[in-house]
Amino acid sequence: MERFGVVVIGGGPAGYVAAIRLSQLGVKTALVEKEELGGECTNYGCIPSKYLITVARKAWALKELSDKGVFRTSLEVDMTRVTEGMRAVVGRLRQGIGYLLREYGVKHIKGFAEIIDQNTVRVTNGGSNTELETENILIATGTEPSTLPSIPTDQNRVVDYRKMLYLGRIPKTLLVVGGGAVGMEIGTAYAMLGATTTVVEIMDQLLPGMDADAARAVKRGVEKIGVKTYVKTTVTSYSFVDGGVEVELSNGERGVFEYVLVSVGKKPSGWVQGLKNIGVELDGKGFIKTDNQMRSSVSNIYAAGDVTGPPFLAHKSFKQGLVAAEAIAGKKTSYSSVIPYGVFTYPEVAFVGRVSGDGLSVARFPFLALGRALADAEEGFVKIFAEQSGRLVGAVAVGPHATEVVQVMTPLIEKGASVDDVANAVYIHPTYAEALGEAAHILLKKAIHYVVK
């Protein structure tokens, strides 16, 4: 039986990053993955969705130019080529992860992992079993799509986001059940590609948990490209008919859709439930409880990434993987909860930190007063939030490159920077990030390029 310092279970963002860092720190490490390296993000999430969104935005921009008469010929998207390109990018990234693991000395084992006890992991691949002895275990097994009993997925006409990303065609009509980040991103992309798209969300706004101003901007934005949106709405009944699915909604609307995308969140796999047998404590929804060093209730078993619960973000998983690795290696480290959040809709939106609550001062700078946005003919805004002491605590951005703009604020919030620090920074002109400085000047009652009434 081969002995390791750590066996990492799961080769997604948390798992492979942790395995590399552990090996860098001199810990003999094995990584077990039953499917492809890269996990949800590389194979079914961040990367393929952003590839699809990028193609969709370019196609939409060309359509707008065509409508204005700049092009005199009609354009048609070849989704077979789009899917081929998507798979190629995903494949290159998987190969890159494998290369990094090899170069850093991580032993990659393909197979299904079972934790026999806190020091033994059995890996099954086909008909063969291998047992690994280990001092520590890091669980990074991610999640799987949640389902709805009112309209369960059959992966034929009623599909989850994994199937929808690789559909290989543009539906004539599409119903998206769930107006969260994943549903809105994929729904927006297919709408831009030509699908007649409807989104239903059970909560009172799209993108639940997002700043209300930002959520309203997304609603207006997607409706401009033809998406129908219904909030406080659910599916009450469905039936399969020729060419699609007939659906009745709680608001009385009824329609036939070629495809239905069910995107209502994520859940831990059934595999995680078995961890209770070795003393690992789970929360009420089945996610692994950890401390700020990613240690579970069992002292030598750690967890990182989506398996620890929301928010389900690859960059959160990267960070948790690094924290777990350094904690296992005896380094002083802890996980920060200042995690930026971005949604690649139309418009793009992002936020970080506290963006609501009593006692906060807020300043909003609209893009109508921003040179770069006017030059690009784009709309949007930024908002920054501060305590009465002047300490910066949150930021929201809506519009082009919103995720990049909010990223600027993330380390400032984490380090306890003040509004003065934001105002005094020098920003490249013309950029969207300039809006942050302008908002800070508004908060300090020193507005330059905007008149506050």
C-alpha cells in the first residue's frame, strides 16, 4: 500500500490547486478524480459558458450592425462549429491541468474514491482496486445540479445546464426555470443567438441576493434583447408534446417550448452523505462543515470548494484549496469571506462585500457621465458602500467589464481601505474603473464629473 501525506479527492478548482500547492510545500500528494480533470468549472461551468457567451455577444453585435445596414448579407451561427470550439478550449485546459500535476510531482489517479477510514482511501477503476494510506484527506468533490419535482430533467427536452451548454443547436423556443446566475447567463446567451427565451424565477427579483439596482438593470437589459421574464413565478404543470414541452406557469401563462432548462441551484452528491459514517459533520443541506482553515470535524480530513456550500464560485474554490493545502502543511493561514461575485449577463454585473444594511453610506456614479462608456455607447453604473467611519465595505458594478471593475475593490475591502484611498488612487483614462474613483469623490462630497442634487 502506497503512503501519502495527503490524498485529494476531486480534480476541480479546489482539488487540483490544493494538490499542486501541497506538492510545492513538500507534501507527497495523490489526486483522485473519477471523471475529467478541471471539475465543474472547466468542463461544465465557467469555461464553456463563457465561450458560449462570448460567441453570443459577438453574434448579437454583428446582428445589431446588420440591422443598421452596415452589413448587407444575413448572418447565421453554425452551432456545430461553436460546440467544437468550446470542446477544444476545454480539452486544452484539461491537458494543462494534467501537465501541471505531473510537473509538480502530484500522482494523478483516475477512479472512484471511497474513504474506508480517516487514513485509508480505496480507489476503484474498472475491475481493479487500489488502497492508499494517507496522513490527511482533502475532499473537493464539488456538487451536482439540483432538480425540481414539478418538472424533473430527462436530459432530452427538460435539461440541466451541463446538457444545455453542449446542446449543439439553437432552440427555437427556450424556457429557463431559475433566474439565478447560471440560468441567466445561459438564457441570455441563447437569446442573443436567436432563441425566443422566457425566464421564470420564484423569488421577487432576478439574480436573488444581488443588489436590487443591479438586478433591475439585468431585467431591463435582457428584455431589450427579447427575453421575457417573470418573477414570483413557478411551473405548475408540464407535458411532453410533439416538438417540445407544454408548460403552465403559476401566473397563468402557458406555452410550448422546444427545450426547458432547469437551473435551480446545486447540491452535494449522495457520496458526501456517507462521510457521516466516519464522523464528518454536515450542515442541514448536506454540505461539509469546516473551520477557517478548511478542517472538518475530523481533525485530519479537510474540505474545499463547492462541497462546503455556497457561494458556488471557482475563485472561492481556488482560495479554499490553497488555504487547506497550507493548513495541512503547517502554515499559518485562514480563509477570507471577502469573495467577489460576478454574473456574465447583459449587462454584466458584479459585487463584493456588504452592499446593504443599516448605517452604510452609498454613492452611485452612472456611466452616462463616464467618457469610456459614452465612447462605447454603453450603459451602467458603479456603487460603493462605506461605514460612517469611512471604511470601505462593498461595491457593485453594472455594465461592460463589471467583474474586472469590482475586482479592483476586492483587496481594498479585505485590507480595510478607506473611501479616501479609493478617491486618491490614479485611474487610467478612459476606463470603466474610473467610475470607482468618481463614486468615492461623490461619497466625500468632492464630486468632479457629476453634479449631485
